[in-house]
Amino acid sequence: MKKLSSLFFFFIVFSISAQNTSYWQQHVDYTMDIDMDVKSYQYKGKQKIVYTNNSPETLERVYYHLFFNAFQPGSEMDIRLQNVQDPDKRMANNIGTEEDPIYESRISKLQDYEIGYQKISSLKQNGKPVKFEVIGTILKVDLNTVIQSGEKAIFEMEFEAQVPNQIRRSGRNNKEGIALSMTQWYPKIAEYDFEGWHANAYIGREFHGVWGDYDVTIHIDKNYTIGGTGYLQNPQEIGHGYEDPAKKLKVKKGDKLSWHFKAPKVHDFAWAADDKYIHDKITGENEVTLHFFYKDNSKTNENWKKLQPKTAEILAYYNKHIGLYPYEQYSVIQGGDGGMEYAMCTLITGGENFNGLVSVTAHEFAHTWFQFLLASNEIKHSWMDEGFTSYISHLAMNEVMDQKKVNPNNRGYRGYYYLVQSGLEDPMSMHADRFNSNFAYGISAYNKGEVFLAQLGYVIGEENLNKTIKKYFQDFEFKHPVPNDVKRTAEIVSGLELEWYLNYWTQTTNTIDYAVNEINGKEIILENIGTMPMPIDLTVTYTDGTKENFNIPLRMMYGHKPTNAKVLEAWPWVQPIYSFSTDKLVKAVAIDPSQDMADIDKKNNLREAK
Ligand SMILES: [Zn+2]
């Protein structure tokens, strides 16, 4: 028996260390040649990818995403839209009344010439045709030859595609009249990582991808201007505002132009095109060129001009507070259906409200750091992207727009409290498509995710939080960080144990509620009524009018944040009641006057002595 258990112990230790010390990520390089017909909204594509299997496993199969297939009646996206309790208003028409809405999926009404599709004409692995199967928005490929660990495989594909009517994110003729919002538009290899394949059907949420280099040529009607991911390689042959005005243009004759883009070290490629774009450029910090593409419109032109220096200020803010933007350009493009982030660019709508325009730009630009550089799996951990983006963009807006907010993340807290009260909360680390309502997903990912960071500042201290964000970026840029990486970074910076914080906040719907129960002369009695423990900041007012701050560490943190407050004995979470005595007679006690702790019932946080 003894031998067996020591052998068992050996295996446990071995498997844990093997998983934690051997980080790897797959790599893929794309070369694509795309021929777009702007009249039929159809395009033909040739795609060659060189896929490197850096995993320790042998691959017998690969998966691709065929996102545009979602925009067909009967697709999983369509069926979900018809069954979810609160469909996205952009994707459903209300055919009932305002009081009694009946939602009809817009996808269910698409005609053949309006749907989206990606049809695979041929696929070869290392020069030989390979078997594939289309399963909705996923292409499953059983390989001819396995890809051994460390080996490369070449996949060559020909496909035909149709751009759907704009329903969600991508599509033709969005409500502001942009002809082509070309996002999630090409057959894209799914991510394979330490957890295995992430061949998620396109149902509603965003995407995840494999790092690599893109080389994309797009042939399109010569009157169309393209904005998107990647550096244009032939600006003098294109013009459209990309050219060096000091040099001569060499535009070839013919109906179409061939735009050649290269994008190094990205995990997606997106573009938009329109025949009426205005294209402006300015230079931001570190010689980064900021491009702006928008429709000529007397109602919005002025705001799109005023947005440009603000975008440069936002870039500088993120450079300073997260880490340096590593690419040479970024493009803010009118397109899509709201605001959606892509590699080196964003597609946004709006412009009539200047504050709204800057706000959506600040948000989407921040995604460059929290999704396009720190490429966490947004489908699994949407809070790491939307939440962190919300956190930093609200701080940026406060500075850039001179909002003078004492707590710029206040709305995040308010949203979270609203979600708790609704009773509809799902755990934050649910798969993004599987939340029971769009309402719960939205508040959880954006607001509760924002509070994750804001409140982490309360737990480990503001300075430590700022250092954590920078170190997290420095250590995991161009990788695929997971929740534990955020936690470990904060632990290394602060020297505090934070497993409990990650567990309670992201994996449960437990809530925080502390109360001041009693004041007896010099004795203060506190109670943990809630289901998530926290360290406690306390301000005590004495009967002589003076005040004193205290900090009660949570025992399982094995330490406390840097503080000027008087640090008391640690509080073990299993213990509901905590009492201590002061030197003077107490008049009043307040738990966390900063309100940075997301205590769901603030009424019992304050008490005056009787
Ligand atoms: Zn976002």
C-alpha cells in the first residue's frame, strides 16, 4: 500500500509541474487572395495556411470557423435568437407592441441572395486533397497525414462566399450605409491549446484565434476605399489616402484595384470597404499612424474630426498605463453595428453624439491590449476582455474628456448590484454563449469584470493594481493568458494570496455583505453576513470627534495591502463574527467608506453608537 501511494504522489507532482511549466501556443501564417464583386456581394478566395503544431500532441484533425454560415435561416445563431429570453435588438424585429413585444429573428427572414455563406470548393493538405465536413459554422477536417508535435502542415483552400445582410458585426449595407463590414469573413483555423480544440460554433459571442502573420490581397472595385488590419504594401498603386503625396501615383488601369496588406503577429484580420469613405490620417505617440474612415455626413463630420486628436490621447493613455502599442498603425472605421474590436482596427457606428463617439473608440481601442495583445479566450473568460477593457477605458475617458469623476468605475459597480438584485446572475466564467440571458452575460462580462480589477485595487492596494496591469501585459503580450495568470501576477506583485478572490468572484455568484453589528463603548462587533469574504477597511469616529482608520486582513491572504491604517488581527473566513476594542470611546463605525468593495447591502455598513 505504501509503495502504491508514493507512486501515486509522484504522478500527481509530475503532472502538475508538466502542465504549469511548459507553455506553448500554435502558430499559423495566412496568405489569401480575395476577389470581391461589390454588386453581388460575393467573393472568391484562395487561402494558403502554414500551420505549426507547437503542442506536445499529434494532431489527427483540424477545425476551421466558417462564421458567415451563421447568417442563414435555421443556423444555430438563428435558433438561439428565437429561443433566448432577451434577443439582441439588432438581430430581431419586434412584430408585437412595445408593452407586449414579440421578437422575430432577422436571420430567419433572409432570402438566398441575402444570407451569408462560405462554401469550400477544395482543400488540400500538403498538396493532396483532404476530406472535410461542414457542420454549420465549423469545418471539420480529418487529416491525410497526422501533424506531429513540432511539425508544419500546409493547407490550401479555395472557397466562395457571400456577404450577408448586416445582422450582427459583419455584413453588407449596415444601417449607416457602409457597403462592406468584412469581419469574421474568411475560413479561420480554430484555436488548439492546452485545453484542446476550441471549435465553438458561431452563436453570438466573439472569437478566439491563433497567432500568426497575414498576407492578404483584395481585388475590389476601384472606387472603394478599404480600411482594416495590416499595412498596405502598395500605397502608390492604390491612392485612396494611403499614398505618399510627395511621390507619383502609379495606379493601374482597369475596374479593380489590388490591395496588398501584410499584418505581422496578429490573430485575426478584418476590413471594411465603401465607395464614399473620407480617409484621414494623423500621427500619434511613437509615430503610430491613426487612420479614420467615415462617411461624408454634415451631421457627423465635425465629430469625426474632433475624435482624431482624442484617439491620439487615448493611445498615449494606454501606452502609459498598460504597455506600449506595438504596431505602426491603428484604424477607426465606420462600419459594423455598434463597436467591435479587431486586430489593429475597430469598426464602430455613430458620430452624432461626440462623447459617445469618443467613448466607443476608447473602449474598442482598449481591446487592442486586452484581446489583440493579451489574447485570452474570450468565449470562456469574457470578463478578462470586456471587463478589463471597461475598467481601463473608463479611466482613460475620465482623463481624456476631463470628466472629473471621483470613481470612474462607479457605473460598473452599479450594474453589478443591479444584476445581483435581478436574481438572473450566472457565474462570470461561464462559456459566453451559454449564459441564460443576454442581460446576465452583458453585465457579468462588462460590469462585474470591470469590478474585478477595480475591487482588486481595494484588496491589494491601488499602486499594486497599477503594477499588476503593467506586469500582466509585459509577461503575456502575444500569448493566451488564462485567469490564473492574472491572479498569479497580482500575487507576485503584492505578495498576497489571491486564489480565493479569483474563485469567489469569477466562478461563483456568491456576494459580499459585511455589517457593523454593535458598538459597546470601545468595542466594535462586525459580522460577515454574505457568502464571499473580503479584507475590511474601517473608519472609526470617536466621541471626541477624531477619526482612525483600521484594516482587517483576510487570514487566507497571509498579509495585507500597503496601508496607513492600523492593521488588526486577521479575520478567518469561516468565522462570522469579528470584534475588537479601540483606545477611545466610539461614536460611529463605517465599513469601506471608499465603496470600492462591492458590498451588496451598504445600509448595514454604517452604525452610530446609541
Ligand atoms: Zn468590448
